[in-house]
Amino acid sequence: MTNIGKQGNWIFYGWIVVLIAFLTMALNYSIRYSYPIFFVALEEKFGWSRTATYFAYTLQLQIYGFLGVIAGAIYDKVGPRVLFPIGAVIVFAAMIFCSQLDSLWQLYLFAGVMVPLGTICIGIVPHTALINTWFAKKRGLASGLATAGLGVGMGLSGLLGQSLISAFGFRWAYAIFGMMVLGGVVPLALLFQRRRPEDLGLLPDGDRSGSEVRVISQRKRKKERPQVDAIVDKEWASREWPLREIVRTGRFWVFFAMKFFLVFGVYAVLIHQVHYAVGLGFSKMAAAAAFGITGLVGALGKIVMGHLSDRIGREVIHTLIMVLASLGIVVLMNIEDPSQAWMLYTYAALYGVGYGAIAAILPPMLADVYGVKALGASYGLSVLGSGLGGSLGPLFAAYLYDTTGSYQTAFTVAIAFLAFTVVLVWIFAPRKVRLVHGRALARARKVAPAAVVASQEAL
């Protein structure tokens, strides 16, 4: 199968890596995003308070966040064919245990502690290092295609999860999700996944080696193409940036803070949207369908916005998606009853695109600034920020609901936090280190004939 990626064949193997990453993350994040669906069933079954129930998700994200840097460092050492199967086995075991729970402490232990031990191994952290090693010029697009699996996983958790719970109960639903992860991730990782293009004699993006370019040039008698230079800060970009140096820069902690406020705001809304819709009078299936639509639209948003970020810049796209997500929250806050179902699905579409594109542009953003040498560990460390934000956001919203009977204040705070991340992304400023490919081409057009640059763009 690996011969498919050899130079001269019909497809660069990096796109196979992206496909397997998409499928792996779809299965993994069907677990991650199943919490809102299962929590409605658990609350009805056991009568637990919303704050007590959602503390399991808070605990899960805190554990996930603290494990991020460890998982990234382990990935940098062993690669996907070792780490991914281990993670899948842990997730399977955790879900089997969840299927037998009957008390809060078991929910906290199995769903809050054990599940993230597995999901971190097959989640965004190791895939960030994997995808950004295979691609440079097309990082945004490749990341968008791979992380579209998050949206599909969210759709699975919403539509399939509620259907399974309705048909078989939450216990069988937990077990089935676990079997899906084990049966899908392990063979995909062992048979098809590869760590870096050099392992197959390839270069990132499927580029040709210098010798191949010279042979083609002699054969076709073409003029030598000028190299499109994306580097803005040559001194910064020339450094290798191990983790110990990355954490000494203020720029990294701006990125860390951005992830904290971003995920706090996003999850304060996302994790409660099913409960919120049911509270407005929507059926459980309608609420779960909206949740699934949020994920599926988000999958498309990842691809489109990831590709656009390669063309017009990470900061511009981040600003755009925060506007879309905030508009979605405003729509959600103004729904009054189930007769306004169109507003629920409008929210799902807006929030899906806005929230969904986040996972596509953040990893390339960090790679643009610090390169890929320690990307697994550095992005893993940044997940501590998103883990803290993601754990506190839903708990904050649950507490306000339990004390005031309303989500309005929590959702307003979420909008404010999303707006603040727009300020932070322009301070982080990846464009000041390395231009995205589209911007680099635009700069090249100012100094090279249009026809020559067009030939470079076709690469």
C-alpha cells in the first residue's frame, strides 16, 4: 500500500495519512462529544444535579489537558503505529466500564479519568504533529480535512448516540461506542499510518527532490522557477525551537491563553446545548439532531476555513470564525419555544462553522511560528490551556444554571471570551514569522512575472 505514495504515482501518500487521521478522529471524538447526549440519560436515570453530572466532563478535560504534553512527547518518540492502538484499547476498556456504572464516583473514575487516558493518545495532539510533518504549503487544508473527523464524530455522537440510547439504553450505547473505536482505530493505525514522509522516501507536500527538479527542467527545457519565500522573520524561523526554548517565549503563552479563553467560551455553550434545547421544549431527538448538525457542518467548516487560512492567513480566518460562532450564540439565546426550530438549526449551522474551524487552524498556526521539531510536545502543552478552559466553561455554565435557572449569563460570558481571542491571535501574529502560501505567492507576484508565479502556484 505504501507504494501508492512514491513519486510519479497517482497520489501523494500524505493524503492517505490525512484520510486515516480523519477516520481515527471521527471515532475518537464520537466518544469525546457523546457526553451531552449521555448526560441527559444519566440525569434522568439517577437524578443527579447538573453540576454533579457535568463535573465528570470537567474532570475529563482537566486530565486531558495535563496529559497533552506527555502524549505529545511520547508521540514524538514512538509515532502513531504504537501510540494509537494503545489509546484505542484504553478507550474501549473505559467505555465497557462506563456501561456498568451506577454511581457518581464510577462516572468520575471511568468517564472522567480513564476515558481521557485513551482519547489523548488518538486525539488532536498527536495528529497535529503527524499532519504538519507531512505538509508545509498545504497545512491548513490538510489539517482541515483531518480534523473534519471531529465534526463527523460529533455528528455520530449526536445522531447515532441518541438513537442507540433510545433503542438499547445508555449501557449498550456506551459499549457499542467502545467497540467502534477498538475495531476501527487499531487496524487503521497498524496497516496504513506512517509517521513522516521521509520514511517512504518522500518530501512534505509531495514535493520533488532537487535532483528530480533538475532532471525535469532539463527534459522540458523550462526556465528555472523562482522559489516562493514564505519566511518573514528569518532569524526566528532559522531556529530549531525545542520545547524548552518555546516555553521561554512570551508568544507561546499568548497562544496558551488564547486556547484557554477560546475553549472556555466554546464549551460553555456546546456542552450544554442539548440540555438547553430540551429545556426549551424540544424533543431529545431534535436536540441531539441539532448537536449532530453542529458537528457535521463543523466538518465542512474545517475543510473550507482550513483551506482559506492557507490562502489569506490564520489571523483573518480566526477573526471570521469567532464572528460566526458569536452570531450563532446570539441566535440560540433568543429562541423562545419549539416553534422556532429554524433558529435552533440556524444556530447549529453558524456555530458549527465557527467552532468547527478552530481545530483546523490552531495547529498550523503554532507550526507556522515554531516549526515542527517539537510540535507534538508544544501543542500538547497548549492543550493544558484548552483543557482548563474546557473543564471550567461547562462547570461555570452548569453552576449558573443550578443557581439562577438560566444559561443567559453564561452564554454572554462565552461571547466575550471568544471576542478576546481575536485580540490574542493578532498579538500571536504567525504572519510576522512565516506567511501562509497564498500570501507568499502574492508577495512573489510583486517581484516576479505573473506567468512564472502561476507555474509555481500549480505545484
